[in-house]
Amino acid sequence: MTEQQTQTPEAETAAQPRKSVKRGGGDPATRGRTTIADGVVEKIAGLAARDVLGVHAMGSGLSRTFGAVRDRVPGGSKSVTRGVKAEVGEVQTALDLEIVVDYGVSISDVARAVRENVIAAVERMTGLEVVEVNIAVSDVKLPEEEDDEPEPRIQ
């Protein structure tokens, strides 16, 4: 009579290689939700718009005046969101910009360049689709006009 070897279910499990168990299911990048505040998109858009040649300032005359006063207060900082309003959804955003252009530049060319620069920066940095960028030109800066923001007395 030959001996039969019998294995218990526990022994069978131990003899088989362990299967790796995936936890959480799926790509880690898809676990959870990312929300982006309106102010974040406004800052990105404001900086991108100011980078365009021909944009003298952002915002209306009144907001620039208040901004100049706020900037002179100790501890105050320049508002990069001045002249920018964003509406941010889960996957899309829309922007309204108010700009002042330098005299002599083509307003349509400046507006096109601002749109392109703002869309590229916002989409690259946030992953949001920019559905529209509305631009209002509120003023033209003439060469002989003084800046609304005076130089600080202390250097």
C-alpha cells in the first residue's frame, strides 16, 4: 500500500503564490477631488495678462486709484487680481478682464494676445478648460499722462 499525501486547504494556500491585492481601485490620480478657488484662477490670469506687451494696467480708473492707495499702506501688496473676475466650475472656467492699453498699440492685437496668453497659462496650470475670456478696454494710457500709481516717497 502506498502512502497518499493529502494536503489540507491551508497547506494548498501556503504553497500557491500570493496574489497582490489592489486597494482603492484605479489610478491614484483619480482618487479624490481637486477644487480650484476663483482667486487662484484670477491671479494666474492677471499675471498672464500683464505679461502682454501693450497692456499698461488692469482694472478701471477707480479700482486703480483705490489700489494705488492700498499699495502705499505699509504691509499692503499689489493686487494681481485687479481687473480680473473668474467663474470657476468643476472642469471649466470663464474670465472677464478689464485692461488699460498703451496709446498707439492695436487694441485688437493686444486683446488677442491677452486671450492667448491667459488661456494658455490657466489651462496649463489648472487643467481647467477656459471657455471664454471677455476683455473690456477701459482706458488708453497716453504718453504724456502721469501714472495713477505714484512712486513711493521712501526707496
